[in-house]
Amino acid sequence: METVPGPVRTPEEEITRLVETYQLSLLRLCYAYLHDQTLAEDAVQETFLKAYRGLSQFRGDASEKAWLSSIAVNCCRDLCRTGWFRHTDRYITPDMLPEPSEQPTLYDNSLTVEVMRLPLRLREAVLLYYFEDMTTYEIADTLRVSQQAVSSRLNRARKLLRKALGDAFEGGERE
């Protein structure tokens, strides 16, 4: 059986589709990484600009989401390397996050705070795995580390969260 290719899109149509599909997800990722709404928006904009420039080189080895997440993480890392960024207080509290569709429980707030307190490498893995619903393979590709490193980071993060949250932590294993 022959597969029929999808409609041929111009680069502008393709980037528009990517923005419509992934903008909110990337904004959450960048905000969690940078702890600043304006910087997160800048990082997302830079992500799509780089994606547009690199559209012709995207081979489809990874999913679009993993490819864009990788670009976004690198944009966030670049922003974090600037001198003024390191001297600005980026601590966020649950009341600074966008309003959820339903009221969070005390456990939700505690979990959010503790996830944001994790060391950056562990926080990246947790955010991509639990909040962006990426596989360990996609996370490894996004962060340019091995799957074993991703699994190790997730395990260390779970241990730290269990310690911080005590009995309230339910393990967070995903099928």
C-alpha cells in the first residue's frame, strides 16, 4: 500500500502550524526554566525563529516536539549564561504561576514549589517527563544526554521530592 504524502506547505505555513501546535507547551517549559514570563516569551519567540531558519535541516529523526523543546532548552540556557540573569532573583512561588482551571490543593502547591527547587538538571527531566509528557528517549534527545542519564535524573528527583514532601508524595510513576 502506498502512503500519500500530506499537503506541501510553505515554510511560513509550516512554522505557523508549529506555533499553533506547540507555543503554549514551550511557553510553560521556558517559564519553568527561567522563572520569568517576559524572558520565557522571548525564549519561545527565539525558539520559533531558530526553528524557521532550521526548518530545511529538520530530518524528522526526533518528533517535532522534541526538536522544538531542544531548541527552547538551548535558548533558555543561553539566556541563563548572561551576566545580569545570574544576579536576578528568579525564585517563583505558586501564586506567580498562571491560574489553573480548577483550584489546586495544598499538595499541588507544595509539589510545584519542590519541583522548582530541584537542581536544574533534575528539574529539566521532571518538567519534560511529567509536564510535557515526553518519553525518556525524547528527553535524552532534547537534552543531548543518554536515556540512562535521564532515568537517573528522574530517580534522583523522585527521591528528593519524597524526602521534601514526606508521605504526601505518591511516587509519580507513569505507565
